Amino acid sequence: MKKVDCEEVKKGVHEYLHSELHEEELEQVTAHLANCDSCESHYDIEVIFNQVIQRACDEVPAEQLAERVMVRLREIQQHD
């Protein structure tokens, strides 16, 4: 199995989190993360970042914001 370096792992951590790597790549990154504190920290930050994004996407926007967006969309549609 080919070893991956820190730069490769840090560039691919997003894909790793979302299971977008091939099985061999997943195994390589998993092995690297298990033995590299720096990359493990980077991974942990990415996990937290993804959780924050997910929570933000689940929140309902303020009613005023939703109204302003709808008004603006109607204005744009009228000018097309």
C-alpha cells in the first residue's frame, strides 16, 4: 500500500469525511490519521467546520430575511 504524506491527507480530508475516496485511498488516509497528530488535528477541525455548516443549513432564516429575498427575486424576474 502506498503511503500518503501530510499534504495529500490535508488536501483530501474533505473527500475523506464524505466517503468520496476509493477504498484504497480511504485505508491510506485512515492509517495516516491514526499515526499523525498534525493531520488528526486538521481532521478534527474539518469535522467541526462541517457540523457548523450543517447546523447553519438546518436553521430557518429570520422572517424579514425571507421576505427581503422574495421581494428581490420578484424584482429580478420582472426585469427579465
